[in-house]
Amino acid sequence: MLVILRDGRKLHGVLRSYDQFANLVLEDTVERIYHGNAFAESWRGLYLIRGENVVLLGEIDLDQEDDIPLQQVDWHVLEPYHKRDAEAKKQREETKSQILYEKKGFCKEGGEGDGY
């Protein structure tokens, strides 16, 4: 299974259990990060995920996954690029949130009136 979390992490593992609140238990879990046409994996093991953090859950077709032209590299090689991309995305989201707050009257995420 592939699980994408609210914080952007992508987890691959074997779904062992779930409940009515979408809480999940993944076994043999690895976290994947991507940059360009490369990816890296880090072993996480048994993972318990609260349902409120799940954005997407889907089954992976292992045969089709092998056809995707991505190159696997070591985690420590890709991690600085991934962190830089994540920081840039965070900065863009903060800027967008500020503009929406000032010009359109939207509330800031995590602020008063936020639904989370």
C-alpha cells in the first residue's frame, strides 16, 4: 500500500489492519522521498498511523511499479534536495496563505476559525 500523510510523507508498506476511523497499521514500512527521476527509501518497520493524518491510501501494482523509470539512490544523497524542496514548498504556502488572508479574508491555517 502507498499512504500519503498530511505532512507530505509517502509510506510504502503492507496493510495489516484498519478501523472505522481510518487508523492504519503498516508492516515492513519504508518512507520514500523523490527528487527529479530519483528516489530513496528509509526503513521504518511497523507503523501505526492515525486516520486524521491520512490524505491518500492506495494499492500499488508491483508489476507496473517496475516499469517506472526511476533510479534508486541512497537516502543521505537525496535528503538535502528533498529538505530544500520541502522548505521551498512551505515558503510558497506561507506566502499564499498570507495573500489570501490579507486580500480575500481567508483565515490562516491553524488560526482562529480553521477547521483542523
